[in-house]
Amino acid sequence: MLSTSAHASRNDVALHFKVHFDNKTRLIEATIEVDQSRSVLDFVDFRAPKTQFRDFIAGGEFERSGERIRWQPPRNGGKLRYRYFVDRKRDPNSGDREYDARFTKDWALLRLDRLFPGARVRISKNARVTSTLRLSGPKDWAIETRYGKSLGKTHTVPAETRSRYRRPVGWMIAGDIGIRRDVLAGVNVSVAGPKGHAVRRQDLLAFLAWTLPQLVKVFPDMPADLLIVSAGDPMWRGGLSGPGSYYLHADRPLITENGTSPVLHELIHVASRRHMADGEDWLVEGLAEYYSLLFLRRSGGITEDRLDKSLTAIKTVADEEGGKLANPSRGADTARATVKLAELDRRLPGGLDAWIRSVPKGSRIDCASLDAFAKKHKVAFWSCELPSR
Ligand SMILES: [Zn+2]
């Protein structure tokens, strides 16, 4: 039998993810194209709530049941198309300033991994899977993804997780946007936000020029490319990290009044996310908060005295609001975790740096490894078992 595709050999499947921004309807036209010469990819099944995923057109077999869709592409490949409604509130009951994804007539800001959700798939054993991402939109728009400058471009999507359904992930921004790029501590950094919003791109780059060299010395997995997207209201007033990228509201300061840094906090999440264990939110959040102080101290941004004052203030929050090591870790809980980690940092030989560096590549930065490191150095340590709430 002749292959219908010039590209796909018998055990290959190529996935092509396409994104088109239609700023008249304010919807994304998304396509997943499967290029194969036999059923290497048998089916794709993902969560696609009707509030966001609309107007499916599928080659092959398609079924929508409840919140999920199941697509079985033709044996020799085919396409699944849909329209995607971007706007999303972080808390559905919140007011108008709480969007964590938004498509206006001038710009769009969202996560690619929500547009192309993680899926249950069946892919032949030993099949070679390759993926590409192609983005388009109005001619006068710019598009920035963590894969780089993206309008009219096709990117190869790298393998980053064990999942064989290799899809584009991370934050992205499109539209009438301003972008600044620099190479800092070996990382290709882009900062992008809608024009006219108070996004301080140059401040952010200068801040990272001072602090990123400290961060990459400790956290082993800082991606080679980093995208920071930012916007003002009505976007959510906080920071949210994703693979190789994060979102930060334009009003968030580089350094808060208590000396911690939302910019560094999210960056530490980006640099450590592949190594953190599930269910140890206190460790994830405590490390991000404590190291955001440490990297400021080490880069000369705050004095030793300021660091001590900050830790004292954080301890007061933990004490007064009854913070404890918890999963999920809320404000006072993260404060408690920060204080505990700061104490341990002073008692461990080589500090927490030595522990993080001792974790073999590919292993988890988790409480078990911290426990083992502390025991090895005969440093008393609290239990990794969390009391239930
Ligand atoms: Zn966090």
C-alpha cells in the first residue's frame, strides 16, 4: 500500500498544532493535524468544556460526551479543528479584574496548554512522535511564545515530559504588544506585554540581569528560553508560572515591602518545576519565597539586616495567622515554610544550596531528599508527614 504522506514513515507520527487569532470574533481557530501512514496514533481524548471549546470539525471518528471529546483520526491522518474561547476567570465568582486568560480586540494572553489540553492517547509502541506549532493572526500583530518570535512561524515542539502526546505548552501573548529580549546568565529572556499597559520591561530585564546569575547557580533546570508575559487590569493581580514562562500582573513590584520578590518567586517555580514532587506545596512555595529573599541578598539588592527583618516579619505572619506546613500552602502556611527552611539553611552544612545540588539530575527536589540530606549531616529535622487539616 502506498503511503498517503510523503513525510510519515510507517512508525512515525507528526502532530501539527495550529493557532489562528481571529480578532473579529475574538476566538482562536485551533487545528490538530495528525500526519501518519497507518494508525500510529489511534485516538486522542481530552477535556474540552463547552464554555471554551466550540464548533468541532473532525476527519475520522469524533464523539463528545460530557466535558470530554474523543477523536479517532483516519488511519492515514487527518485534522481536528475547533474554536476556542479564551477569556477565563481565575475564580468564576470574582469581579472584573481576575482574568488569567483574555482575548481583546488588541491582544490575547493565554496558556498554550489550555488551548491544547493534556490528553489520553493511544500511540503505537516505539513510534517516533514529532510535533510542530504554527501561529498566525492579523498582519499587524506580533506573537511571542516561549519558543520565540512566532507570527507566521513554525516551531518544532521539544520533548519536555514523558508524555508521548507532545504538545505546545506555556504562556504566550499576541497582538499589539511590546517585547524586549536579552540573553541573561545564558538564558534567552523575553518580556512582553500589551502596548499602553504599565509593563516595565526594561526594569524587569535589569532586575533579572542582577539576580538570574545567582539563581542558575542553585537551580539546575532553568530553561534555555524564558518568556515573561505581563498585562494590567483586568488581568489577575498576581503571578502564575508555567513551563519556561510566567505571567505577572503589571502592578506587581520587583520587590515587595516585606523584601520578597514576586518576579523571583515565579522564576524559581519555573526553574524547579520539573523536579518538585506533587503534594508538597509547602516545599514548592517555601523554597520560592525563601530563595527570592536569598537571591536578592546575594545579588546585593537587600542587606543582611533587611533579610533578617524580612524573615522576622514573615515569622510574625506565620505565628499570628497559624501557618503550618500544608498542601495546598496558603499565605500563612507559606510563611511558616519559609521560616522553617531559613532555620534549616543555617544549620545544614553548605545550607539548602548543598542539598539542592546533591539531588541527582532527573531526581526530585522533595522532602524525602531533604530528610536524607539532613540525616546524613546529623541535623535534626521535622517530619515529612504533614498533619491533615
Ligand atoms: Zn508560588
